[in-house]
Amino acid sequence: MVRGKRLNLYIVASPLQLLNALEARARFPADEHWLFLRFASQFERNAHQIDYLLRLFPWKKVIDVRFNSRLLGRHPYEIDFFWLLRLLPYRFGHIFIGDPRPFPFRLLGLNLRTTGELVLLDDGAATITFQRDPSLLIAPRKPARDRKRKLIRRAREALGLRFEYGRTPDLFTCFDLEAQPGQRVWLNDYPWLRRQMSHAGLQTDNKVWFLGSALSEKGLVSSERLFFDIMRRVREHFADMPFVYIAHRHEQPTKLARMERELNMEIVEFDLPVELAFWERKVIPGHVASFFSTALFTLGKIYPSTPRTALDIPERLLVDKHREAAAGIMAQLKRDGVDVHPLPGPVPSP
């Protein structure tokens, strides 16, 4: 507490997590809401969208811990311990975390004092994966480096800190997910965001807006060649409609330039998360489509009259370790009323 005030703390690392923190800020009452940003600044599009959201929707207090891990050659875990010690004197109401896996999120989320609950914010596909298999959260993760292992051992000995979840934390989500034992799930259908985004007087366009995906950059498919083969099938499916490809913030500029040149696609990059970008452009999307993108859920909440399509990539084209997660998301999309189609045409070779 600060002089009797109730504080909520939000620890986030991405634009989507920050967007969901804004929604939680409106849902969970407190006298003050503090934002703790902890992310790698070398990902410029990620940083740009976060900064844009901060300008649009300011916070009472922002603790900005961004760093360049490429420049440093490592993650600055010492800074996380510094902020833990700085924040330990405070007692928070609820603590919200955008990603339960990284060490800094567990360090702060599990060890700061709270009178409320530790709550997970939606983080796209990861949320569905964790909810389906909570052992990914409860089981302790082995530190990756000796330096980190020594820090954790010393912190345990000196301060009695926790680093493992005793149960699945509560969840604030837009997905239709079943609660785990002892867990509370709050449904987020974005009422605050919808109130900010008046659609009065806006026209619905006639375009297909395809939500891009860093499939090759993140290793979900085996090669960029395969990604291009898949996108050719996508373009065939929507051949009779104006088509716009929305670049994912982790896609490489060289790949996007090649797509524009070889696939004859209009490609746009948004300054805001896609949930806000159409509002900024003063347009209602005529049609949104993607692969197994969880943004199809959120856009369905904000634009309920806009058709949504998911193209199902054949399982054998995905790298083995990602197949189960992709299938889980596609099942959720079907349940949410998204029109799911198989990838058209001959199946490309992996």
C-alpha cells in the first residue's frame, strides 16, 4: 500500500499483453495502477507499438526496464533483483503478468507482496497451451546458464524467494477455456476497448485483411520457401477479392519485400496492435483471415459483424513440436464461430 492506497501491478513484455493490461485496468478496481515493462528493445516494431499505446493510454506510474540483449550479450537478471528489492516494501492488490515463463515474471509475480491474486493476462497461443497443460507452469524450469543458477541459489538462501508456481494462477482471458482446480477464470470480451472505439459513421470496406505470421522466422515451418508456397495457396483462395497482408511485427523486412514483389501483394505494417489499428484508420474491416492466429478471437469481439476465416495448414507441413498447439488453436477458432477452411490447392512439399 502507498499511504492507504490500493495498488495493482501489471508486468508485460508485448503490445498484446499491454492491450490486455489496459482492459484489466478497467475491470479490476484500484486507487493506482502501476505498469512494469520488461522487454528486449532490439525488436523495434515491438517497442514502437508499446510506445504508441503508452502515448494513447497513459499510466499513473510506468517502470520501464527495456534492454538490448544483443548489445549486452546476455539478459540483465541483476536488474530484476534490484526492482524486486525496490518494490518489496509495497503491498499490491492484484498482480498481473503477461507471460508466466520468463524468470523476471516469476521472480516478481511470485515474491512481491499482495492482498489479492496473481493473474495471467492473455498472451495469444501460449495461453491456450498453458491452460491445456498446466504442468508447463507448475513444474520448475531449470535455469539456462550458470550465472542465472547462482543468482537463484543465493536469492533462495538470502531471501527465501519462490520461483515455482504452486498452482495454476488465475486467468483473465477472451478464450473459452476451462478453469483448472483452484483457478478462477475471468472472461474478457473487451468492453473497455469497445467503448474507446466508436464505429459511428465508419464504412465497412471490401478488402480481405490477412493477419500475417512469422511462420518461417519462428520455425513453425521448415523454410521460407515453404512459407511462400503456402502463401501462394492463400492468395488463390482469395483471388477474387482485394487482398491486404498485415505484416507481423517479427517478420523480416527482406521477406516482406520479396512477398510484395513475387506474390504481388499489398503489405501494410501497423503502428498499433491490429485490434486498434482499424479504428485508427477509421475503417471497419470487410473480412479478416489468417492461419491459427488468436487475433481472430479478439477481432471477433470488437467487430462482431466482420466475417472471419482461418486457413488450416496441413499438419505435416508444420514442424513437429508446433503441431499440437496449432491444432488446439484451430479447435478454439471453430468453437468461436470462425469459418475454418483447408489450405486450397495441391499441398506443397515440406
